[in-house]
Amino acid sequence: MTTAADNIRERRPENAMHIHDISMQAATSARLYDHFAGGCEAYAIDRDLAARATAVAPWLSWSAHTAREYAHTAVSRILDDTDIRQFLDLGCGLPAADGRPLVELVSKTTQPGPGRSPQYRYVAVDHDPMVIAHVKCWAAETSGDAAVLLDITNANALLDTLQVFDGRPVAVLLHQVLEWIPDDKAVASLLAKIREWLPAGSALSIVHATADAQPEQTAQLVATLAAAGLGFRPRSREEIADLFDGFTHLAPGLSETYSWHSRRATLPKGYSSGYAGIAIKPADGPAGCSVDVV
Ligand SMILES: C[S@@+](CC[C@H](N)C(=O)[O-])C[C@H]1O[C@@H](n2cnc3c(N)ncnc32)[C@H](O)[C@@H]1O
């Protein structure tokens, strides 16, 4: 059977992973999510967990597709409504199964003219080596991109990564990643540092799972994932709103993820949706581009 590692070796030998970097003994959030979003990178251990998770939370595949659609909407909105051309995709995940990784959307929309340098920068960060190897394959086909293997709760290392940006506004994408960091203090501290560092005019786009609509099934989902060694922490609308502290929301504001898409304007009965929002750092906030490293 051809594995993801084989595919990468064929397309970009320099990005080939060492087999010991990839865990096939434990499910990962990246492969699980790829499976729900219609991808084919999941191993048996991920697919088994996906089946158990779907038995208690039948909306998971719908929710993954809805969130992926939101990601494209968010990037398009940022490109259309702002001058931002620098993107930092934290917990970027495996490229979408429909062949439209966000880097491709950004690069196509900001195509430079002949002989001009790229007008955008896209930096993808993830702590999963399999994800980073995949992203490097896509990123190598464009320029202005970087893929960084990093745990985003390591604030010092993350702030080092931010040095690649040039002082102009940046869009930080945190799509379906913060719920995989159960430590509330770590999430609050990460977001405080990001908000402080960002230059005025920067954007923060967050999609986050919640238990608000289906508290009982979501509690069973959390227990199912925990039994498989995956920490999962859905957060309430108020907790997610706090992550944008001091930023100004673009319309429609922090809303259920499905409601960003007019053709999915209603929540299917018995389903749960996360919340999604894009907000801009106002000009009167802290100056940005510097933050104390502790
Ligand atoms: C559910 S996937 C979402 C992927 C992508 N953002 C999307 O919306 O399609 C979560 C991703 O976050 C990554 N992740 C989880 N915790 C992380 C951490 N502490 N540091 C970096 N990446 C993390 C996982 O490896 C995974 O690729």
C-alpha cells in the first residue's frame, strides 16, 4: 500500500519524513480531522477512533467540511476587505482533500506580475511532522512560504518565527486548533502574546469547537477522544469571544460556523456547530511587533 510518506518521497524527496517521526500507534488530530474532511491520510487507528467519535457525535464530518469552507471564506474576506498579504496559519493541518490548501488560495489571489517578487507571505505552523512534510510539498511550488514544525504553546519559539514578517499587518489563522489545547491558561497566554505582537490593522480568524448546542454528546466525544489519548476542550461562546479581546469583529461577528455560509443557514437537527469570527486589531491598540518573552 502506498503511504503518505511514499507520496511525499515521490513528489519532493527532500521533504521525505523519517518513518519514526510518524506515529501509527496513536491517532492524531491532524489525521482524524483529515478523515472527517474527506481526506485519505488517516491510518486504521485514526479511522477506528473516527467511527467511535461519530457514533456519539454524528455531526463531525459535517462540522469539518463547514469549518474548511469557513477557512476559505475567511482568507478571501481578508484578501478582499483588507490590505493584509501576510498569513500565519497556526495548527495548519493536512492540506484539504479537494486540493485547495490555503497557501494556494493566497498565492493565486496575490499573483505577482512578471519579474516582481511575491506579494504575499504564508507561514504554516504545526507540531505534527507529517503535516509539515505535506505543507512543504505545496509550499515548495510557490515562493514566499514557510512551514515550521512547532508546538504553538511554546511562546518563545513562536515569537522567533514571527520575526519572518516584515512589520506590516498579518492575518493569524487559528482554525480548529485551540480546542486541541485543553490548558486554558496556555491558550489565554498564547492569544495575549499574539494580540500584543500583531501590528495594528492585523486580523485574527478563529474557528473553535463548542459544547453549547449539544452538551451531552459533546461530553461523550471528549471522553472518547481522551480514552484515545487526545485532549479536546470545546469552549463556550463567551470563552471564545475572550480570545479576540480588544479586536473589532468583521460582519457577521462571532457566529456559529455554519452561519457564515448562506447555503447552510440552518443547523441540522441534533447537530453541533463551533463558532467562527474574524476581528481586526484597532489602530489605538498596543504598537505591536514587540512583546516580552518570559
Ligand atoms: C483539527 S486540525 C485543523 C487543521 C486546519 N487548521 C484546518 O482548519 O483544516 C488541528 C491541527 O492543529 C495541530 N495542533 C494541535 N495542537 C497543536 C499545538 N500545540 N501546536 C501546533 N499545532 C497543533 C494538529 O497537529 C492539527 O494539524
